[in-house]
Amino acid sequence: MSAVDFSVLDLVPVREGGDVAQAIADAGRLAQAAEKAGYKRFWVAEHHGSEGIAGGATSVVLAHIGHLTETIRIGAGGIMLPNHNPFVIAEQFGALDAMFAGRVDLGLGRAPGSAPVIGQFLRKDLRAASEYFPQDVAELRALFAGDPQLPIAATPGRGAKVQMWVLGSSLFGAQLAAQFGLPYAFASHFAPQQLDEALATYRSQFRPSESLDKPHVMAAMSVLCAQTDAEAHLLASSQDQSFVQLMSGDPGKLPPPVEGYRDMLPDKVRVMLERRDEARAVGSPATVRDRVRSFITRTQADEIIVAGPTFDPAAREASLALTMDALNG
């Protein structure tokens, strides 16, 4: 397993009975645990309008995490670029690079990361803005590079050594990452349907660039490791409940675990959850090791990023340590 790097994706979940301040503090402790366990990156995703997710001000949360850690790379997994203009993102991540030089990643996504109503409050037509995603990625890259043809320089931003990524859950992101010669991260933890086709497309169409000479793939998995399979599945029921709430149009705070949760669900809902299980490793160290290794064999990924909140933050910190020990064992 030494050829594969492992990283962590966190949504900064707000637990039932908890608040945003607690969620951000929990994210900082989780990043410290990830660094101690030997993970390469700690990414925070931009989501809006959900009382159960506190990472909307992504660059601010990353600054907090950066000050609590020393070596782990920190980044956005990702920034939903249609929500913003490239110049502001160049300034934000240029500032992060100035504070945490050589440690900052910027994953870029095309989806709004929230319900459509967010466009009204961002004062943007997000459907139209998403059509400019390729141009915005190119502009952002030029701002970091300090392209002399631009009429303005981003300060901070110009000259920042931010590692840019394209994120995706379909063929569009794969094609764009290949065109720009950027590393590609696939959101297989919640949308595994086009995983194999997207990775094949990215690798076959990849064009080397100044930043990357060959394809580099990260694939996401939901991973939860505990001492036994039964304990891990109980802890993972919080994730299942949260996903069902989201798909039902009623997202909320992260709920506590429920014994036998999947068995209580209608067949249609249970099947919806099971479709995500091909990119999921929940169980004892031996179970998680086998599932992750099988997924790596399938995808030939260069990196695996592990997602999956727990109601008790300490359980996820323990999961990260158990997972890394199992994979290195």
C-alpha cells in the first residue's frame, strides 16, 4: 500500500444538539488526528444552506485548520467555482498559501453545492455561471501564475504555489482535468455510477502540463473503521440517516446512531443506500483493509480520500487511526 496516499475529506458536520462553533472545533481536532496518523491531505468541502454542515466559509475554516496543524496539506474539496469569481478565490487561496506555504490545495467543482435557491442569495445565475467553469478555471490558473496579459494582479494570489485540482462525479470533470493537465478527484463516495468511465476518460485524454506530467487520480470512499463490524455499522448509521434526509429534501443536523437502521427502511430507500456501497468500507480493521485494497485494485488510484462523519467526533478520530494502521499492516 505504500504507493498509494491517503487523505481525509471533512464536511464540518454539525451534530444534533451541537452548534457551528463546536463543529469547527471538532474539524480542527480531526485534522490534528489525521496529521498524527499520517494522512497526506485534509480537505473541507463548500456547502451552503444546510444547518448540518458548517464548512460554507471554506477558506476561513482552512485558515483555522492550518494554524492547528504543521505538515498535513490543507485544501478545498472543493470550492464550487460558479458560486464565486476567480479573482476573489485567487486572493483567498493566495492568502492561505502565504500563511501555510507549500501546504495548500484547491479542488474546483462545477456544482453549486447547495439547493438552487442559493443563487438568489449569491446574486448569481448559477446555471449560466456553470457554463463558464472551464474559462474560470483557466483564469484562476492565470491569476496564480501572474500572467502578464491580465490587466490586474491578484495580491495575495500572484505567485502562490497552490496545487489546483478538478473535482467531478461525471465525465465533464474528467475531460476538463485531462485538458488542463491537472490532477483529478472523483466523488465516488456519493456518486460511484460513472467512476470507471470517468477515470478511463481522464487517463486516455490527459495532456501533460507545467504542473503535472502524467495523470494523477484521487478517488473518494466512505470509510469507517471500528474494533468490530457491528460497531462500525452502528456508527455509520448516522451517515445513512443524513443521506436519506438529504435525498428526501429535508437535510438537518447529523443524527445519533440507530441500531439496525437500514433494516427499518423501505426497500426503495435501502437500495438507494446500497448503490453507494461499492465505494464504501465500513467494518473492523480487516474488513476495511480488504475493501479499500479491492477498491484500489479496481481504480488504480494514486490517492484515496476518506469521507464519512460520526456523531461522536472521537469515533471518527479513532477510525482514521485504525484505518491507517490496517492499511499499513
